[in-house]
Amino acid sequence: MSRFQELKERAWRNNMQLPQLGLVFHTFGNVSVIDRKRGVVAIKPSGVPYADMGPDDIVVVDLFNTIIEGILRPSSDTQTHLMLYRTFPGIGGVVHTHSTYATVWAQALKSIPVLGTTHADLCSDDIPCTGPMNDAMINGEYEEETGKQIIETFASRSYQDMPMVIVASHGPFTWGDTPEDAVYHAEMLERLAKTALLTLQVNPEVPRLNQALLDKHFQRKHGPGAYYGQGTIRNERGTRT
């Protein structure tokens, strides 16, 4: 048995959540899981259909993309994942999808505005969209440049308070304390993207959520005096309640 068996199985389980949640199609998208003590990351192999993928197909790499275990190529987005792990020390999982509504905002080059309390329950600000890439970035180390775009976008933001981003013309990336959290954030991002788009269709002039109401909803779930839910109890999917 692989010495990384538990890590690979966890990565596989979380990858399999993506098609079940309707966040990916065909072979698009990927989840990675880090083991920081051993300095390795388990990630979906590139171009393998979810229905055909098992735990043994998961690829294990180090933080600089040297394959430690696996006979398949890791996801083409691996370098982006690794850059996020190297820069955001508190994260335990990263998700990338091309989910429809989040990708619409990415293609429109627009951040997702805070319009209601559903958004405020998860994030304290608009969900940012990175700037577009120039030709030199595209023709260089493209996946690393994607990671640099994300990191630059978070130069003045907390990656913990805002566990998601939209990469311009590309699609969403999310992360979390655990890979289960990262998948939950990917699901929520898609719902927030859809809700915001539909809201703007109903009323294109709708204002951004009142700041006091935004702060109230975010702080009651994430602030030092948070009183929503049951503390650190987690539900069956592993997400905080």
C-alpha cells in the first residue's frame, strides 16, 4: 500500500464531490490536498474523467512539482495550487473549477458584489476578480503567472476572510483550512455568482449591501464573538456549522 494512501483517498473523495455538486463537466476542474508535515500535495491527474478515476490515480508531488508518487501527469493547474500553498500557510486544500456562473463573472472581468446577507454570511467583501494577463505572462510560465495574479489580488486582502477568487477570463479558485472546506467554498461561490447575476437582472440598479448589515452577518459567523451554529462542530460533509 502507498505510504500516501490516506492522503490520496482524501484527495480522490473531494475531487469526486465536484461532479456530484454540478461544479465541473468532462475532465475540467481539480482538488488538491496538502500534507504540510511531509511537504507533499495530492492532486487530480490531468485529463482523466472523474468516472474513470480511483484513489490510485491521484498524483503526489512536492511543493515544487516534482512527482513523488504516481504514473500519471498531475493536473495542468498544479503549479497554481502549489504557489497558493507556498504563499497562504493556513490552507489545507485548493479547488479549481469552471463552474458556470462563477466563470461568467470571470469572463466578464467583474468581481462579484455583495448584494445580500447570503454573501455576507460567507465573505466580508466583494469576491475579487484578478486583472487580465498580458501576452508575456500567457506565453511564459502560465500556471505560475495565474498563481501570481491571485497572490497579487490578495496583497491587501485576507485569504482567510476571503477564501475564493475569480481569475479573469479563466474561472474560480477556492481554498480552506481543509479540502472539505475548499469544496464547500467552491459550491458557495457558484451559488453566490448565480444569485448576484439574477439579482442584477431583476434590478440593475440594486445598491451594494448596507455596510452595517454586511458586518453584522459576517461577524456573527466569523468574528471573535461569533454566535452562529455550534462552534467547532462539523457536519457530515466536514464543513463548519
